[in-house]
Amino acid sequence: MTTLSVVIASTRPGRAGLPVGHWVAETAAAHGGFEVEVADLAELALPMMDEPQHPRLEQYVHEHTHRWSALVDRADAFVFVTPEYNHGPAASLLNAISYLYREWLHKPVGFVSYGGASGGLRSVQAMHPVVSRLSMVPIPEGVAIPYIKRHVADGVFTPSSAQQESSTVMLDQLLRWQEALVSLRQHN
Amino acid sequence: MTTLSVVIASTRPGRAGLPVGHWVAETAAAHGGFEVEVADLAELALPMMDEPQHPRLEQYVHEHTHRWSALVDRADAFVFVTPEYNHGPAASLLNAISYLYREWLHKPVGFVSYGGASGGLRSVQAMHPVVSRLSMVPIPEGVAIPYIKRHVADGVFTPSSAQQESSTVMLDQLLRWQEALVSLRQHN
């Protein structure tokens, strides 16, 4: 079974990312191809990068890094659920990514972004070079949610039919990529 | 044998891209893992996008598109040799990419960029979301050549030892990725 980690990037109290992330996790569980884990960066509460050594060395000195490392290590694929801040990426996501190195290598990632008119897509664009540097594959299939406030009520996200369909396409592709990349991961 | 296409993006008369591209092609031929082709966009002389149908349909009406399609189709991996114009990508490369769709899918690409202080890397960053949208894999290993003018004399590019070594690392990784992606290409 492929382990999928749904990373909820926003740590803001009241964030839309929580209901969106729960929707992604439920959709992925219903998909049937995945064992689903939710990695909520608010819960994980990683401080601003405080490891003295380059992550490539894996000489982690903090308990929070060991916890995060184990979580990312056992995932085969990711969905990053992310907002867009000031037309750019979320610092929380960049910070979390920066803690690790080998744990990310050769794993596919799909993006579910949300925002105003942009659907958070400028944040996704900005993340492309970052995840590619880690030899991850940012797949083009994803979900963008413009005008997120219209989709969340009482802590529940309600997707459009197009968003629901896009999420399935994304999950199918994550599975395909994950299988193809297994051979590369054997040498990490 | 893996067919590697070295795409020379710049079409400017006097471009540094030509000697850099020749160096990449020679290095790749010496590497031993590749059958090397050079795709010189100046020679190919693609006009500004003039195909009426979406490339996904492959209903090409122009001879130049058929020629370009065949060339990209038979390549298993790419090196894009690209300058940076106004801190952005080369229009010639974007234009050439936009002609095709299926021909690009699930193939890895390494970047050899050149420029002033930046080594052309801002152009590479800008290309990341574009090639990822085509399900290509922009590998992190590449070559950046700052202050290109100091490296070209009499039409010959002379790399630093670091650049020469980086090119080998890039080629090794292109080969690894190409092998891993074959399974995905079977369903294109």
C-alpha cells in the first residue's frame, strides 16, 4: 500500500487549510490506493529551522526533527495543502521542507492550493523549483480552489464537482509516479 | 542506448549558446551512455507558434512542426542550453516547447544556463513550472555558467573544472531518471 502524507501547510488559527486537508485525506482514503496520514504543520509545531547541521547529514539534535523525519520518511507520496501569502509560498511549508533532505528524495507531490482569484496557484509555482531541487516530482495534476471562503462553512470544505474530479486525477497520478520512482528510491 | 537531445535555445547571431551546446554534446558523447543529437533552435527556425490546434491533438499542419515533433519524440532525455533574458526565460525555448505535448511527457531535462552573475539561473527557475506541467522532470543537477563571456573565445567554450564535473553528474542523473520513467512513457 502506498503511504500518502497530506501536509497541511497553514498554521494560522482559523485556517481554511484544515477543512481542505481533511477533505483531501477523506478523498484519498476513499480512493483505495493509499494509506493516508495527515501531517498538520500547526500540530507538529516545528520552530523556525534550528538544526545546526545540513539535513543531508541527518545528524538531527532535536526531537521535533526526528518526529518530522520519521513521518516524511515513511511517506511514499505527498499532497501539499497550501495557501498563498502575498503572492508567494507559505513560510511554514518552506521551513518544514528545509529540515530534511533524503526523506524527500524521489517522491511525487501534488498540490492543493487555495486563495482568492488565484486559487493559491502563485504559491504552487514558487514551490516548483524548491521541491525539484529535492528530486521530488511536482506533478501537474492538482486542485486549485479560488474564493476559498465560499467553500468553507462550519469547519467543512465543500468542493465543486470539478475540484472533486481533479483530486481523483491527482491521486491516480501520484500512484503512477510513486510506482515509477521506487527504483530511484532504492539508492537514496 | 538513450537518445539525448541537446537543445540550444538562443537564436541570437553570435550567441554563446552555440559553443556551450557543442561542449555539452561532446561531453555527452564522451560520457558513453547516450546517442547525442543537437537541436539548434536557430537552425530549426520555428516561427512564433502558428499551429491552429492544441498540440495535445497532434494535428500538425506545418512541416516545421512535424520536423520538430519527430526530433523531440525520439529523444529520451534533454539538456536545455539556455540564456537568461531580462531575468526571465528565452522566448525561443518557450515557443519551441509550446508546439508539442505528448512528445515531452515523462522525460527528464537538465539545464545548462549561462549569463552574468546569475549564471542564467533565473531563467531555469522560470522554466520549472513549465516543464513540470508537461510531466517532464527538471532534475536539480545542472550546470550554471556565470560570466559566460570569460569562457568563450574563438567560438569555443572552455568550462571550469567544476562545470565539467557538474555536467557529468547531470548526465548520470539524466540516465537514471530516463530509466525510471520508461514505465510511465509506455502509456503516453
